[in-house]
Amino acid sequence: MNKQTNISRLKVIYLTIDIISLSKIIGAISIIFGVVFSFFKFIENNKKQTKEIKNIKAEQMLVIYALSACLDGLHQQNCNGKVTEAINKIDKYINQAAHDELL
């Protein structure tokens, strides 16, 4: 009986070691999958932000062109002074923005 008790104790210890090893492996795999998932989530958010930034830039350029057209209309009605200065600044900004996008 003493031999049987020793064998059962060894089985319990071996089973405990296997469960601990298995839990370590599962934990490591979970961490790896978590890191990979976080990386792909970061990439997806980056793509969304890039798309949103492009939409905002397009909208801003449309507003600048509309403002330029309004100022040009005022300039044609001989509303000079600050209107001419604003037109020159907007034209300068549009030219600089066009050259910066090409680089």
C-alpha cells in the first residue's frame, strides 16, 4: 500500500505540474494574441484618422476657395483696402499649400 500511495502522490504532482505548465502556455499565447490584436487595432484606427484628415483638408480647401470667390466679388465692386490684402494672403496661402503637397 505504501507503494500505491507513493504512485498516487507522484501522479498528483505530475498532474499539478502539467496544469501549471499548461496555464503558463495559455497565458503566453493570450499575451501574444493580445499584442497582435492591439497592433491591428492601432493600424485600423490610423487608417480611419488618415481618411478623416483627408476629408477635413478637402473641406477646408473648399471653404478657402469660396472665401476667395467672395473676396473677389467684393474686389470687383471696388471694395478695396482690406479686401485686396485678404485676397493676396489667401492666394499666397493657396500657392504655398500647393507646393508643400507636391514635396
